[in-house]
Amino acid sequence: MSDSTQTPQMPTPNLMLDELEKFIGTWELKGAPVGGEGETIKGTAKFEWLPGKFFLKQTFSLNFMGMQIESLEIIGYDEETKGLKSTVFSNLSGQALPYFWEVKGNVVKITVNYGILDATFHGKLSEDGIHYNGGWRPNDGADATVNVPYDLKGVKIS
């Protein structure tokens, strides 16, 4: 007969997920294609933990030079790669898209390599955690008409 007074051992999130805490909140985004003028890219990104803090949810809305992009991204620890991996569901694809995240201090790198999507985001958060600057660039050999290079700035508004 087992002792029913023992509390079951609850799983705990991987410590790598702690690096995502700095993103929690709503961010206002502005940017432009490389070499472009003005702010032709505008939108918001909201980050929040799902219960248990095993996954971070990002809801994303962006007007990209007149094209509206809406997405839901779920970021978590991937045991197979020993890193942060996400799945993005968007209005631009009938397929869930895999992205890979690296966050080291205030430096962020996000990569997608799926079908014709082949690009990497490099960015940096300010020391106060309220601003970031970065940009997406096509990876070597990628089609730059699909993987449009652009820069993006963000400010945490809540």
C-alpha cells in the first residue's frame, strides 16, 4: 500500500526559459526594409507565460509595407536540440513554422529555415530592458525577395 500523504513531484521548466522573462509585456514595433525610407513596418508583439512557465506565448500583429501579418508563436525548451524552439502559426502559411531562439544576456538571435523561408534575426535589448534594435537578414543563398532584409526597433509599452 502506498503512502497517499506524499505530494507528487511536479516538473519544473528548464532554466534556459528564464532568459525569456525580459520579453514579458507588450512591445510597439517600427521599422523599414534595409535601404528604405520612413517607418513602413509597424505593429505590436505581446509576450506572456502560459501557466507553469514551460512555454512563452507571443501574439504578433504587423503591417509590413501594407501587408498585414498576424501570428501566434509558442516558445519552449526543446530537449532534442537542447535549445529554445518555437512554433509559429500565421495568416501567411497553412503550415506551422519552426523557429529557433538563442538568448544570451541582452543579445537575441532567431532563425527560421523552412522551405523558402531562410533568415536570421539579430537583435539587442537595452540594459534597462525597455528598447531593442535588430534586423532580419536572409541567410547565405536565401532568396532576398522572399526573405526581405529589414530593421526593426521595439519599445516596451506595458
